Amino acid sequence: MSSNLNGRLLEATCQTISEHADELTRLDQAIGDGDHGINMKRGFDALAAAAEELQQLDLPSALQKAGMLLVMNVGGASGPLYGSLLMAMGKAAVDTPSCVDDVVSMLRAGVDAVKARGKSDVGAKTMLDVLVPVLEAIEKNPASPCAAARQAADMGLEATRAMQATKGRASFLGERSIGHLDPGARSSALLVHAICNVLEDS
């Protein structure tokens, strides 16, 4: 993967988190600590500050470095979860993904790491309710992976509205968590769309 593409992916993901930080905070104020937007912006600001270094690395190293930066800079549960996602993807990555299967392998490793770190799975009202459907959609639609990923991300996010949280701070609310979008699922969906925007323009 070219450093130019790496740079555009980094810029797009950092920009989307920055632009939606207030929205993520509002979502988290409803069912969590109210700091998801602030924490995510802090982490992605750190990635933006390290952009020159990250662009000089190969894809596996860049993903692992980005994951470590998120762990160090994002507070709450999101830092370890997003950090685990990227570090595991980096370990599974090839320098130049040449097919959808390469992307699926990377993403599956990342999703498995998030499941293990959060001791969670689909249906618990977390980022996995977006990431798992996106993984499955890409795997089933190799001819149009970005379109499939977008649709799966949006549907997965909306599905969290009717769920009762069983993991994280939101789980303390019990049935009162029903009726709200999960902020982690929202940030995941935003990142999926940002990445697809860049890949579709490549």
C-alpha cells in the first residue's frame, strides 16, 4: 500500500473523528461517561501529529504503531479496544494488500482481538455490532466491498438502538440503555465510511 494512500486514509479518519467529536460525546452522555468524543479526538489528534512518521512505515508497522498511540492517548475502554483492533490488524497485514481476501484477513484478526479484549460479541451494544457485520459483508461481497461495508455499518449501528447494553458503562443502565445508539458503534461506522471514501477515490 502506497504511503500516499496511507496518508489519505490517516487524514480522512482523523478528520471524521474531529468533525464528529461533539456528536460522539452527546451519544455517550446519554448512556456512558460522556467522554467518548473527547477521548477519540485526543487519540486521533495524536495520530495526526505522528502522520509523517506513520507514512514512512510499511502498512503492518503503521497499523501497529497507530494502535499503540491510541492505547496511550485514548481514555476509557475505547483506547484498548481500538488499539487492539489496529495492532492485531497490523500483525495480520501484508505490506501491499492485493485483494479483498487480504483485507478480510486483517479485519478478522482485528475483530477477534476486540472480542477477546472486551470479552464481548455481537448483540451487546458495542462497536462489534458494526465491525462484525462489516467484516461479514466484505467477505460475502468481494466485487463491491465498500458498498457492502457502508450498508452493513449503517444497519449495524441502527441495530444498536433497540439493544440493551450488556457491556461497558451503558450496561449499568439496564433497560434504560434501550433507545440510544451506541457511541462506539457510531465511531466505528464513521471510520468505515471515511475509509471507504478514500478507497473509492483511489
